[in-house]
Amino acid sequence: MAIPSTPVPGAATSASERLHALDAVRAGALLLGVVLHTTLSFLEPRTWVVGDVSTSPVMNGTYFVIHVFRMTLFFLIAGFFARLLLHRRGTGGFVRNRAVRILAPLAIFWPLVMVSTVVAIIIAANLAGEEVPGATPMTLRTFPLTHLWFLYWLLVLYVLALAVRAVVNLLDPDGTRRSGLVDPIVRTVVARDLTPLVVGAPLCVAFLLKQDWLLWYGVPPAENGLIPNPVGLVAYGCAFGFGWLLNRQVEVIRVWERRYPRNLVAAVVLTGIALAMVGLTPDTEPEGLGWHKVGYAVVYTLAVWAWTMGLIGAAMRYLSRPNPSIRYVADASYWVYVVHLPLVMALQAAVSQVAVPWFVKFPAILLVTYPLTLLSYRYLVRYTFVGALLNGRRRRSVAPAEPAVPQTAAH
């Protein structure tokens, strides 16, 4: 599709070609993160720095479902667009682009997010009459990446991808093995619906090898530590790598478009089975290896990939055409995700002790957060240095205008 691009983390495209459907899915994965983090103060038992007086198992279920697929979906698309950018720009251009779009935002926004998050934690503790939590000593395993961990992990995966590519180029300099062996395997895996089994198998094994795995939480959280946790690295690394391979033959994704209804039905059924196996209330004690744990790992992994295939397929079916509104939200989603957490935490703290049901407070927080962050992008970010850093330089629309030379702003 020949349209200008304004990508964000994980969606690096050329200026003249952008897959609207995948960009929309990537944006949806980021925006669902706002919903996920908003549920945290309403979960039972309490696991978040802000605890609301009104909790609900509905919030537990909402968190569970979103967490199953969100980041696998994101990293698959990240891998897809990373390869596209690399082949458009070359290795040097790729590294420079990622440094601007990923490394610089992480370096700039992490201190600001960290400070504002600490302030929100202090406010929440004071409002609830609780003691302010003490600071955790910073080590390689405890460094607080906050919700910006995904930027750090993207950088790690980019480095790994470039290293693997260098080795592959040495072993297969003319690309014949890749086109003659790897590409047919990928086509077969997708065409025969083997993706959950083949690409998901390493994750299933990683789950079972983790002795302290908490089943309910699926892939362990990654917001703390500069050393990626092994299960997360397998989960998101496999997704990233498979997305990279899919970019070698984009037409393969059309299989998911045709089969999205059955994949989404399978995703719902499998997620329901997983929830039935562990319940709506998380167990904070790890479970020993047994048939229940093995069965749950299999069901959970299948659900991860059923959601991923189903949502990408549905987007390919319905969101492939240019849409200015979706385009704007996709452009804004990077900014929204980067800045939302301190605002969400402050709002959670403000309403946490108010005797109002969760089903009033939860949507109220979202109805404040989304408009504020989207409008701030429009009026404070989009045409500024920050907007150029996140998405590439944008020009205000004027009519009629000479066609501008497109700028590649990949993230």
C-alpha cells in the first residue's frame, strides 16, 4: 500500500508502504495496555501499589484475557516490520533509526516516568493511610524499567536479530537455503494451522521448566530487570522471529485473514478452558509438575497463538483500507502508552477510597485517560520535536498541497 507512514514501537515501515491492518493491531495492543493497567487497582487479591476499596473478579478476568495475547501480538508485528525496515534502510540505517525511535525515547522518558510514578505511589499511600513502600535496591535483576520495558526488550531483540542474521548470511550468502528451505516451512506451518504447535512449543516447554511459574499470570512480568526473564524471552523472541520470517512472504498472512472466525472462536474457547483450570482468583503459590500444569501450559500456549492469528486475520479483513481516524489513533498510540501510567495511577489513587462501585470507577479512569493523552498528542506532541522523535517529522495538512517527499519514521 503506497501511503506515508508514521510508525511507532515495533512497526517500522517505509514511507511509501504501510500495512494498515498490522499498524492498527499494533496500536490496539499498545492501547489495550492502558486497559490492563487500569484493572490493576481493582484486582483481588491486591497485587498493585494502589488498592481500591471496590474489587471484582470481572476485573481479574479482564486482566487475564488481555495478558494472554497482548505482547505476543505486539512482538510478532515488531519482528515483521523490523525486517522490512532493515531491508529498506540497510544495517546502518536500521541501527540509526532504532536509536532515534526506541533508544532515545527510552532514555528520555524513563526518568520522567519513574519520577512521576514514585510521586503517584506516595500520593496513593497517603490517601489510603498506608506506609509508603520502601525503595528496592537497584540491581541487574531489579532495575525498574516500568511499563517502558518493551522498548528495552525491542532493543535486545534487535541486537539478537542482527547477530543471527550475520551468522545466517555467512552460512547462506546467496539466500538459496532460506528461500528453498525456510520459506516453504513457514508457508506450510501457516497453511496447515501448525503455528500454535510449532512456534508455541518453545513457550510451552519454557513454562514447564520454570519451577516457580505462577500459572494464572502466564508469561512472567518483564517490567523489572535488565536481564530478560527466560520465559518472556522465549515467548516474545519466538513471536518476533516468526514475524521476521513472515515478512519474507507477506502473502502468507492472508491465510489468517480467511480463517480468522475459527481462530477467534478457538481463542475464546481455549481462554475459557484456561480460566476454568485456574479460576478467576490467582494462586500466588507455584504448582509442582503434574498433568494439571502440563495441560494448562498446552492450553494457555494454544490460546496465545489462537488470539494472535485471529486478531491479525480479522484486522486484515476489516482494517486494510486507509482510515484517517484509525491512522491518527495509530500514530498517537506510542505517545499514549508512554505517558499513560502515571496518570492512570494518579486517577486510581484519587478514587481508591471513594465508596463507588468498580464498574463506575474503572470506565471513568479510562474516559479521562484516553481523551487527555490523545488530545495532548494532537496539540502538544504531533508537530513538535517529541512527535518527530516518536513518529518522524509531521507537517500540518494544508489544501491543496504539493506531494511531500515521504519520510520514513519507523519505530
